[in-house]
Amino acid sequence: MNTRRKDMNDNMNEQELKKVAMERYTNLQRIKKYGQVELEYQERVLKAELQMLGISTEELELKD
């Protein structure tokens, strides 16, 4: 397990971890069903959440 994930696990209880895992799984299911439109929507929502937490997404973006 990488260090970042271990730190996250140390700070979250089991119910919180289950909730995050379920959200990730259902998001993937929606992307599989609705394709690019859903993918772009999920990206906008997650970027907004990260920005509210003060986390920049610029360094996380894949470059062509």
C-alpha cells in the first residue's frame, strides 16, 4: 500500500472507507454506461471539490 493511501486509511474509520470505495465504484459504473459525457461531468465535480479543499489539480493532469 502506498504511503498516501496508508495515511488516508489511518485517518478514516471503516465506515468512511466503505463509503469512499462505494462512491468510486458507482462513479466508474456510471462512466462505463454513459461514457465521455459522464466522465467530463465527474471530472468537473471532483475538480470543484478539490478546489474547495485547497488542492490544485494542475500537477495531477496527464500531459499529452
